[in-house]
Amino acid sequence: MTTALDFALPDALSASEPPEARGLTRDGVRMLVTAGDREPEHHRFTDLPRLLEPGDLIVVNNSATLPAAVRLDRLAVHFSTARPDGTWLVELRRRTATATEPYGGGAPGEWLPLPGRATLRLIDRETPRLWRAALDREVEPYLREHGVPIRYGYVTRDWPLEAYQTVFATVPGSAEMPSAARPFTPELVTALVARGVGIAPITLHTGVASPEKDEPPYAERYEVPEATARQVSLALANGSRVIAAGTTVVRALETAAAGGRVTASAGWTEHVVTPVTGVRAVTGLITGLHEPRSSHLLMLTALAGERALRAAYEAALREGYLWHEFGDAHLILKM
């Protein structure tokens, strides 16, 4: 597969609220399992401990979600990614009756008045939809006072920031939740550890991933600690599986494996995993269900193979799995 998988996603399969609002626990969501050429299997996320083996390692993203959307009268500013020079990448969105939609306006040098008497200066375009901009004060404290979580039109109402945090969230910095780990609960983590499955953290702060645009990821901040690098290398050397909880984790680990083995690493990564680049550091992935044509699907193809991934998505569509950050899960295991 040289281009990302394309399919029609019915509106009814977009999760419009957290599973807790649907009468489920976080770990009660459905989980599609893809393992080599086997037929896709259907589970609940609570089945994860029995699907893994002692010695397997799950690597999680400990980035915490910021309330990264600031609402004006007619516009919203989505703060995406801090740059090394202190500027931020931001997306301008037009407010609608239910959420927001892309806004093509703005001009270099334009000043936008924000709540709390703050001012945002647009500097230049970084991508067709993202601006490099400067706020006249520290961004993260400002967002904690004036921001709300980013949401798109398929989520029909606001939810508190806690709904957008994972059980592993300790390092604030993500514009949008690293949502693959949302189904984990303290009870499930305890069951995994009792099974002999290890858990190790990395940090990768995710930027905005607007569903209206099919574009590759841009540079994001990450850190792979020395202890995690050692655990990954040991698991691989022992023939155990290294399972990334999220595409962000794959991106961080594959960046840290650029020299041929996983080493401690930190900085900015522009690495994009595709079937051409392949994967070296991970042998499994816990993820959600991704938008048609998204670059994430190329990463999934690198792990699962084109035939298996296509079969998995056909099954997910047929069986009514739910997409997006409040939706169902997908476990991919290389065989």
C-alpha cells in the first residue's frame, strides 16, 4: 500500500461522547484484534491481559492534554505545538452552532485579541492550515485559565478536561489527547502487571489532528528515557513483544531507533512511519480507528500488512465499531 487506506466512514460510527456516558467503563470499549493473517477477532479492552504474554512490554505516552482551544466570539484558536523559539503553531477555526470548522482567513502580522486581555500575533503560515504565532504571555498558564479541550463536530457537547486525560498523563503538553491509552484503567494496569506484562513511558506531545485535512504529521516534541530504552531493548532481545499504546509511541520509539537500536533520545521528531520506512522498535500496537486516507494508516500498514489491515477495517465497519478519541480500540500484533 503506497497510499493510505480509503473508505467511507458513516457518521453513525463517530463516537459522539465518552464510553462512560454510554454506560460503559473506560476499559469496557470493544477491541478489534489483528494478528498476522488470522481473521480479525472481536474482544473487549478488558481482555487485553489474557491476549498478552508474561515478558511483553507496553510502552505508553505520559503526555497530558492541555485545554488548548480558546474561544472568541466568531473564531476559536487551537494551540497546537510549542516551538523551540517560544512561538506556537496554532490553527484558526470558525465557530459554528455545534463546534468549529476550518477558517482560511488571517494575515501575517495580524493581531487577535483573546480573552483575559491577551493578544496573539500571527507571524507566518507553517502549513496550509497552521500559523506560527506568538502570545504576549506564557501559553500553558494562560490555557489553564482560559482554554477548553479541543473538540470537533462529531462530539456534540463539551466534556471536562478529565475526560481527555489518560491514566498515564503526568507531563502536560498535548493539544489533543493521546487517545489510544484512554481505555486503560488502574484496575486493568494492575491486571497487566500481575500477568507479568511490563509498562514503560515515553513522552510525545501531540499537536492538532484536524479531521478535515489529510496531511502528514509535523515536528513534535518527544523524549524516550534511558530506562524505557533499556526495557525495550531487553524485551526485543528476549523475543518478547513491544507493544506501543498509540501511534505517538511508535513515532517516538522509531525515532529513538534511528541508529539501529533504541537508545535514550529527546528533541523534535519529523519521522513518519510508512511501509517503506518499516518498524524496528515495536512489534505490536494498541490504537483507535483512524480516518480514511490518514497518514496513521500507513503506519498501521507497516505493522499489519495491507491485506490484514484492509480486512480489519472492513470488519470494523461491518460490525459497527466506533471511531475517534471516545471510540473503540484496535490491537495489532505482528506474527
